[in-house]
Amino acid sequence: MKSRFTGILTLFLAFMIQFSFAQEKTITGTVTSAEYGALIGAAVTVDGTTRGTQTDENGVFSISAQQGDVLTVSYVGMKDSKINVGSSNVYNIVMQTQERTIDEVVVTGFTSQRADQVSSATVKVSAAEMEKLTPITSVDNMLQGKAAGVQVIANSGRPGQGARIMVRGANSLNGSSNPLFVVDGVYMTSSELISINPNDIESQVILKDAAATSLYGARGANGVIVITTKRAKEGRTQFRLNTSIGFSERTKLNDFKTMNASQFLNLMDKYSSVGYPGLPNYTDEQRATLIANGEHWEDNIYKQGYNESVQFQVLSSDDKTNFLASLSSDKNTGLVSSFEGLKRISGRIKVDTKMKHDITMGANIAMSYTSEDLPRESYNGLSPMYTAFATVPTRSVYEKNPDGSLALDNDGNPIYSMGAGIPSGLNYFDIYDNYLRSNRRFRTFGGFYAQMDDMFTKGLSAKTEFTGIYTRSAGEQFTTPGSNIDIAFNGSNNPFPGNKNDSGSDDLDYRWVNTLRYVRTLGENHNFDLSVFSELNKWNFYSYNITSSGYPNSFLQVQSVGTNPITTTTGRSDRMSMGYGANLFYDYDDKYLVTASFRRDANSSFGKDNRVGYFPGFSLAWKISNEDFFNVSAIDLLKVRASWGKRGTIDELGLYSTTNIVFPNYNDLNGAAPSLSITSPDLGWASSETFNYGLEFQAFNRRLTGAIDYFVDIRSDFLFTQNLSHEGGAYNTQINAGEFTNKGIEVSLNYDLIRNQDFLWNIYGNFTFIKNEIKDLNGLDELFAPSGAINRVGETINSYYMVRYAGVNPANGEPLYYDADGNITNIYDGDDAVLLKDKSPIPKFYGGFGTAASYKGFDLSFDFSYQGGNYIENIANNRLLDPIDGASRNYLTDATNFWTTPGDTGVLPSPLNTDGTIRTYQDTDQFLQKGDYIRLRSVNFGYTLGNKFLGEKSGIESVRFYLQGQNLYTWTAFRGDPEVGYWGENNGVSGATAGTVYLWQYPNARTFLFGVQLTF
Amino acid sequence: MKKNILKTLVLLAVLINYSCDNEMDDYKPYNAVTIETFYQTPADFEQAVNALYSAFRSAGYYSGSGFADDMTITFDVMSDNLIINTEGRQSGRVAHEFTYNSNSVPTSIYVSAYNIISRANIIIDNIDNLPDGDFKNNVLGQAMAVRAICHFDVARTFSKIPTQSADALSSIGIAYVDTFDPQQKPSRLGTVEETYNRIITDLESSKELVSNANPNYYLNKTSINGLLSRVYLYRGFYDLAAQRAQDAIDLGAIIPTRAQFPLVWMDAVPYPASGVLFEIAITQQNAVQLGVGYNQFLGGEFFSEYLCDYELYNLYSSTDVRKNAYITTATAAGNDYNHIIKYRQDASGQPFVNGKYLRTEEVYLNMAEAKFKDSDPTGALAALNAVRERKYSGFTPGSESGQALLDAILLERRLELAFEGDRFFTLKRLGLGLQRSGYGHFADGSGNPSNPQNISATDHKWQLPIAQSTIINNNNIDPNPGYGN
């Protein structure tokens, strides 16, 4: 038996060998890619046979084949390469990275879907796009100009500041809220994003319409941005070390120059010459001294910022386990003297592994520690920005002797100059020597999950997932006892000098989500993917705030040293929600695609009777290009889609649905009174109902891709703070009322101009146009927004409401105004304020465009973002021209251009009223300026050395050197920097629409970086 | 099969409903009790009474806002007592220049007063949860008195004052609110007469209920009588004004001595010796600095928003103890100014002083004016001299009569109550119009004079505009004549 078998085998082998000897030869070669160098483990197979091999550690393969065979080389993440075996025995293969594969997956949080099968309005921004703005930027800032429908504006340029993001227009009457960020399943707010290392991110997916966001129920109404971190490519291990250093300076302000000492003195002379009273009169000698000793305070206050970043990342995967670990350290000093800016250390470990019983488990834990100090962005001498602009240029930081040398005190130290011409009379540098404000935050976020596949039947899986974010923060503020700022804050003769405030919080937000999913194909072409889930979400928050005074010196700063306790308070609050939802994807033959979703949500912030909300979503798509009758070969994909959905929000809802008694203090005893917010028993969910119609296409072998969307978002029943009668006690309550709509069009296009092995060049652009209209205001015709803007039925949300300026009377230099009826008058009357039609802080259009090219190892890209149609009240411009402050404040250089002689036109008003008193500018639209701009957001230039150059023995896959510039240039007519975020501190209305006023925000930075990315 | 058992267990674990909506009923605020369960016990009412007074720390009364909209400054800004510092931040400029309108009302007293009134009303509405007795009466009396004086403050600011002009009594009054209902939308009373009737009724009833043992940072019998003397004087009921002033004095209202007087402004003289009959207590914890409306002390210099008018400055004689207690002449950024320091600091140098709502001196001056108007010049002179002898060193009693006596009473009233919110109302209620001095803002009267210099007695601006927002929130409220609401 045995011998017989051996005999057959021998015969068979003999036949084989004989056959081989006759036909085959050995083919060898290396497999490389431009990005990774030699590819290890690339599969090389001979088509039509079972023969195959893999490349070795040097990317070298060796295989037997015969002339005329076709070899297929495949590698994860690369396009398959085919080689026709000819007479040569050596073939070196350079593989191309697979771009925009048809199987690209869009993760939408609760579900994920193939990109080409999505039927709602979603847009994905990949890591490659975000890497163009790497250093210690909050990841939300990176979306600027990158995605149609998504408007991103930096809150201010302070390092670590998040962005204001509006997805498809304003979402509230009272200043719009940011979308929800879902980072690997963790719900995060915009301000928490600074804790994320941008290098960990694989993609950001923006869910724009309600069909996509209704699964998020209460939290989806402002759009959802799903951020997914990187995963290792199967079978590969990579170590990446990225370092960069750079410097930054203020973005150049357009047409916004303050005076130097001689310009300032000339202005004072010109003021005096027209009769401006009380201005100093200097001798030539004094003038010369002032000009010589004066300093330009913008130079004093601002410094060159310094950035550095070191990031290390490991990505590794085999067929069972996928592993990511990263560690990074970043620093950005910011632009303001006396402050150190932001520092961040962050790390992440993410691992998942397939186990027995079809179980997969994973954990993903990120941690970050940030510390920052906080310059005031206010309208007084505490603000670096205000001080820089407003300080008189004849002043110097230190007192100087007439000969220009520094005046010294008895100890031989220079003396800070104080008094007239310095805002608040206190020297900025003196203030911040003695007034420290800083914040430290520790955050940990992430989660665990376990999933069991193929339960009972193939395609049925169960998953349980716990995710959370925990933040611990500590803030400190210390005023040195006896310092000038201490006296300003707390009075002189204060028996308890010095002041210390410690505040902090402890904040946990977690979710527990259980999901059952069943994926099944019925018949040949009916594909179902059904999920049902439950989601429990709990949040609790604890805070403390301790203040005391009575400190002995500048260096003992802990509360136990303070002899006079002032306040010690703690706070606590919480909220929970419970949701159930279901989602169905169905497609027929990858031609007709249906998505249906439904969520029921209950939230503890509502009263018992109204706490449940229902949010449906439905979308359809038709892939025309997959129809048999469609045979336009140039078009790879043609898809039309339509969606409808409803979603809710609790954004402006108080935490509890009770009318509370609050406990004001009287004579250090507790008082008790009703809180100003009175509960309305009928309060329910605010909602947004959206319709979206879209067209997607890919053509010319996917060289041209694009999408066009038309959307309508009807926002109604928003939580309307109804101010009750003043006579009833001036309480307020929340009701559901009102309606406004956002309608718009989004277009995005991408075209590869050149695409070949050595040379890639593409251009892209996106454009969003939005029109907003108020339909109903709880029966009111109009309503003032917190910012002083007006909301009126039929008009744009937050329209400006001002007296119109009519220029200067050429006869006498008086400013003229329009009265409410449009007649010109010389009398200013606040009652003449009118709604300025179509002038609101919300842009009517925005977007971005750019181009990227790579040739061999070189890469170069330019990215632009733009917006327009919005108006900004330029208060900084106004205040620095207003003559009222005489010699006590600096001016813009064009302040000299005022009326002096009858007939002058195109000038500022005379600095004096007709009765000879000093004029001050009234609140008008004189300084309401168009906010249109285009900004060169980033330029990247890099060179990559593959391992060919470095040598395979080096163990290095690639090294990329790059230069990066951010916010390099801005084209605008706006005076100043048109990227205006929030109002700054101390200006009351934190919720006001982004971009309402240009005041004393921390300047945006223009950054230049050099970096090295090493992969091994 | 075994595998299926495992999978069934996993499935059950996933499907278990681990929470239900009812858990949400337990979510209640941690720092507040709810309105339904409060106003039950004496301790609740004690706290509710405290909150009546704490609400006087709001804008329009004693908030320390620094925007010239507190009672300690607004009604002097709108008079000839103060002059704007053109080197200052220009706060309250619309008030000083009488350019306000319904979107820029110089004071928030309307909103603050009605909020305090609502706190009084919720006490009054629930008062029967307390057992009858002295405690209940004392709580109820204070709530009624607070309700009355807040209505009075609104009435004198936004409506005409009965003695202001012949048509005043029959001109439009204000809403008189006597129940707690945040949703209510009352109308203004048809006449000023009706409004004052309601105020007087509340005050007269309250004085019978409150205890006179209450300290001066709560209302007591003495202070309510003192307040009645003010209300009756405004109403033109001079005999009653004099009578209630006398009642207050009989109950223990004392004028502080010259030596004590400067210390009164530093809260260093206890009641009753301080003569402060009713004040709003302000502690360091409240961080209310009344003085910042006038100026901030930075780098050893006062940076003032408003300065003492030079004419008024000269009206204070050098023997007048008030001159240095109220005003100091000092340099700021190279210029000399007459700064107001009345609210600058307490005896320990802290910038937290109490808001003085009613002082004995005013009660005497009310009496003097009322007796003069009631044809009792002797009594009037006696009351006036009682004030003057405690203000001037080496004072010999005056002997004015006729118009000179009235002038002397009004002069003393101006000097005594300057920077306490009286001057505007004195000019208004007597129909005197405003005539400013013409001096500039520097210490020697040079500099920039105020604009305008005159406001006629019949100008509609004496009745401040009802805010546009007030009318938007309650369309039953009629605007004041003369303003384009």
C-alpha cells in the first residue's frame, strides 16, 4: 500500500520536474513604494496558478514563471500591480498607494458604511489633509476650508483656543453652538479637543443632515463630527517619529497701523491747532526727547512665538491584534510677552485583538496634560492686546532719563513707567509681574469594547462598549501683595493685601452602548444591515472655588498662607439621558440604497411629562452608474441621493427642570429667593428638520470627483428664553417657539491634473452658499439678541441694528446720521437705529480651495480658505480713531485725516463739537465693515527620502523633511484681521455669534515650521 | 451547543435593560431647593427676608457696577452736583447729557425694584404659613414696606412727582404689583395720585407691624416713619410729612456728631449713633464697591468718572465737616480734580461700604421743608438748625425767614445729601429745572463744562423713559410721553 502510494507520487513529481525544466525560469525583483520604500511581505502570485511568494525583509522576491505569464503583486493599501513576464528575469516594481478606493469606509459613530453607499450628507476629511496644519492646533481648527458646509473660525489666536464651527449655518438665535464631536465613541466638546494629539487621527467625518445625525438624538442637531484614530495596516509594524520646530508672529493686520511717537505728537499738534483743549504743548527739545525715548507698544507687548513638537507613534498589526501607541510633547509660547502659552503632553494606547469564541475585545485609552496661562482679552489695561494698541507711543516700558538712559531706583533697578497714556495708568509689565493666571488640565478619555460575531447565525453580532471622558482641571490666580495691581483690585490701605484664587473641577461624562447587528444578504442582491442599540449617557460635574487675601509676599501662594478667607464654594451638577435606536441599511444590487434610522431619547433635564423625544431619519440613493443601461465609460460613479430627518437639541436647556430657590447672601447670612429662571411645565425638545438632495460623481478613472448638495434645514421650537414682564419681577422662562430656515448649496470638486508614477498634481475646491431667514419669533415681530443684534421675521438672523452714519458735513465737520426715515440729520439719537438689511455676522458663503503636487520625492501644497457676505463691527477701529481720549491713548495713523476746512470730504469728523467741546464717536454703522477674506491657510513643502537612498540596511523606511507655513497671507478689505471669533473676555455675551465684533482678541498667528518625519 | 449557551448569555447581557427613565426623576439641583417646598418654616421666612435686602445690591440700587447706574451716583449725574470727567471712561454719559432714550435708560432701577417687589410678594402670598404673632408681623411688615419703597422709587423716577407740576397728580402712574406671578402683565395705574395712595397705604400698614428692635440694615419702625416723611413730602402732604419725621425722631433717630460724621461714611459708627436709619449691608464677600462708580484708585491716583462741580465745591465752607468727608482734591495724570470719596472705603481701608438709603439728616430736612410749606417757619428753622449745628464748627444758629429760609433748607439738603441720589428728585419735585454752573471739570473750575447747561422744568426727560425691553415684555405698559417708543 505504502509503496504504491510512493510510486504514484514519484511519478507525479517526475512529471512536474520534467515539465518545469522545459518551461520555467526564475524571476527576481524588489517591490517598493515611494512612501514606504521596500515593502516587506508583498504577495507575488502567478495568475492562473496557485504559485505565490512573499517579498523578504529587503522587499526582494523570487518566483518561478514562464515567459508570457502575468505576475500580480499585491500589498495592503496599495494598488495591485501586474507584470507581463518577458525575456528579462529581473523586474523591480514600484507600487502606488491606493487612493480613494471604492471600499473606503465612513465611520459614522453608531455604524459604518462604505463611502460609495452613503445616502445622507456626510463628508470625510482624511489625515493627509489635516497633517498640513500639524503643530499643537486644536483638531477642530484643521477643518477650516476643508469640507463643504462646514464653517470654521478660530475663537482667537490664543494657543489652545478651540474653534467656532457651524455646520450648514446658524443653529440658534442666541449664538450658535458647536457640533458634537465623537472621538472613537467618546462624546467631546470643542474645548476638549485640545487634548487630542492630531497625529493620532485617521479621519474626521462630518455628518451634516438629520438623516445622518438623528441617531445622536438630543446631541445631533448642530451636526456631528466623528473622529476616528489610526489603525495599523495589517501585517505591518511602523515606528514614526515626527518632530517640528517653528516660530510664529501676528498675522499682518490689514490697514491697521498705530502711530509712532512723532506721528502721535503731530496729531496732538493738529488737534491743538483746531482748538482741542487741554493738550500738552511741548518745546522742540521735549519733543525730541519724547520721540527718542518713546516706544512702540505693539513691539513691546508682542514677541515672536516659538513652537516645538515631538511625537512618537507605533503602529503594529498581525492577523489578530492591532496596536497603536503614541506619545507626544508640544509647546506653543504664543505671541504675548509675560506669558508662556500652552504646553501639552499626550499619549494613547489602542489595542484590539480577536480571541476565541468569535470574540474581539479592544481598549483605547488616551491621556493628556495641558497647562496654559491666560492673558486677558478684555477692554482695559489688563489686556495685552488693548495695551499694545492704546498705549501712547511717547511712553516707554521703563522710565527714562532725558538722555535716553534708564532711570533707576535706589536699588539700581529700572522703574516701570506709570500714569498718563498707559491704559488704566498701570504698566502692563508691572501688572503681569504681579498677577498670574494659569490653568492645568488632566484628561483621560477612551473606552473598552467587546464584540461577539456570528452568534447563532452568520452575520449576527453583539457589541457592548463603554466610553468616557474624565477631566480634572485646576486654575490659579495670584495677585502679589502690595503691588500696584493689588491696590487697583483691592484698594490701598487694605489690611489683607494680595489675593489668591484656586478653582478647579472634576468632570466625568460616560456612555454605555449595547448594539446588536445583523448583516445578511437575501437572495442574490438584497443586502441588509440592521442594528439596534441602547445608549446610556451620564455626566456629573463637581467644582470648587477658593479665594483668600492677606499674603505676606510674592512667593508664598498657597491658600493656607492667606490670612483672610473670602470665598469657599463648591458646586455640583449632573445630567443623564437614555436612548434606544435602530438603523437599517438596505441595498439592492448596490444600485438602490436605503437608510432608515430611528431614535427615542429621554433626558433628565426635562420635566417628567416632556422628557422623551423621537427622531427619525430616512435617506435614499440611486447609483445610476451601476445600472446595466448606463454605459458612459468616462464616468465611474454617478449617484443621486435624497434624505429627510429630524433631530433634537438640549443646547440651551438648563440642567434641571425645577424652579429653584437660590440663596443670595445678605450681611453674610443666607437669603432665599426664587431664581430668575422659572420653569415652564410644557418645555419640550427643540428640533431641526432637514431635507437634502445630492449628486455625487467620479469620472475619468476617478481623476475628477465631486458632489453637489442642496439642503433645507428648518429649525423650530427652539428653546426660546422668554423674558417675562419686568413688573412681574423680570423673571424668564424657556418655551419652545420660533422657526428659522437655512437653505443652501454645497459644491466640492477634486481634479487630478496629472497623475502618473512620478508626478501627481491635483486641485480641489469647495463652496458653500447659505441663506438664512427667520420665519417666526413666538409671535413677535422682532427680538433683540444678547449681542444687541436684532432678529426680525423675514430677515437674516442676528442682523445688525444700528444708527446709520451719513458721513461728515463738509461745511462744518459735524458727523451726520440718517434718522429712522432715512433723512439726514446732525442729531444723534439711539432711536434712529434700524435693522441693517442683509448685514449680519454670519457669512453667506465660505469654503476653501487648494492644490497639491508631488514629483518623485518632492511635495508641495497650497491651501486657501475664504468666507464672505458677513459684516463685523470694527470696534477696535472706532476706538483708536475716536478723539475723546486726547493725549491719553494712541491712535491709528489715519486719525489725522479729520475735517479742518470747509469743503473737506472723505475725512473723519472734526474732533470738536460745534460748541467747542470734545467729540466722541457715537455708536453707528460707521465702522461696520465687510468681513470678506481669502486666506492662504497653509503652504507645505516637503522632500521624502526613501530607503533606496538611505540603504536597506539602515532600517529606515523613509524620512521626510518639510517646511510649513500657516496663515501666510490674507486678502481682505477689512481693517484688521477678518478672522474674528468670540468677543473676548469681559464683554458679557459669551454666546454671541462668532464674528460680531472686532475688539481685542488674542491675535491669530502666522506660523513657520520645519519638521522631520521619520518612519522605520 | 455549548457555544450557543455562551452566546445566549452574551446576548442576554447585552439586552438587559440596565436603566429606565424613572431614574431621571432623581435628578435635582444640588444648590437649590424648589419653590414648591419653600416658604414653610420661620427659618425659610428669615432667609426670604434677607433676600429682600440682598436684592438691593442690584443695578440701579447698590451694585457697585462702575457704570454710573447706581442710586449713589445716577441721580447726581443727572443734576448740577457732578460733572463728567472727559478723561474718564464716559460711563453714564447719556444720563449726564440727557440724551437717553428708551433703548438707553440711565438706570436699571425699574427692573431691580420690581424684582425686589416680587420677592416681597412671594413672602406676603405665603405669610399665612406662619403662625400669628410678632415674628409673622415683623416679616409681613418688612415685606410690605420694601414693596412700598420700591414702588416709590419707580414712581418718582418714571412718573411725575405730585408736587412737580399742576398736572402731576392726574398724570400716568406706574404698575402697582401686589402678588407673586412672574407671568403677569399688569398695566400702569391711571394716575400718580392712585400710585401714591397705594404706596402710602402699604407703608402706613407696615409701620404698625414691624419691630423697632430690627437693626438698621433691616427696616424698622423708625426707618419706615422716616421713609413716610419722604413720601409725604413728595406727595405734598406736609403736615403728615412733618408728623412722621417727628415720629421717627421720637423713636430714636439721631444726627451723628461732627466728630462721628466722617466715620459714618467708613461704617465705623454703630446705629443709632450713626444716624443711618436704613442701609443695605455690603460685606467683603459681596465684593460690591460703591465707590467705583465715581473713581478707581490706581497707582496712587484717583481716576474719576465724575467730579464735584466747582460751584458745589465752593458751597461747602471750610468749617463744613462734609467737605472733606465727601470730596478730595488730588492730581490724576497731571491734572487736579475734585474727586468724590464718599464711598471710598471702610475704617479698615477696604473698599466695601454699606449703601445708605435713609439718614436722620434727611428726616430733619424733610421736616424743615414740610413745616416751611405748612406755614411753620419756626419749626422749620429749628429742624434746619438741628442739622447745621452738627455740620459746621463754631456754628451759630441761623435765623433766616421767608424765601431765604427755604433757600437755606434746600441748600443744606443739597450739601447734606449730595452724591446720595437726592438732587435730581429735589429739582424734579419742586419743578426747579436744571441750571448747571458753567464751570469745567478741573479742580479750579476750568476744563470742559457739562453739556447741556440747562434742562427746562417742563422737559419730558424728567420722567425717564420706560425701556423698550419693558414694553416688549409687557405690551400693557404705556410708554412715557415724549419718547418715541
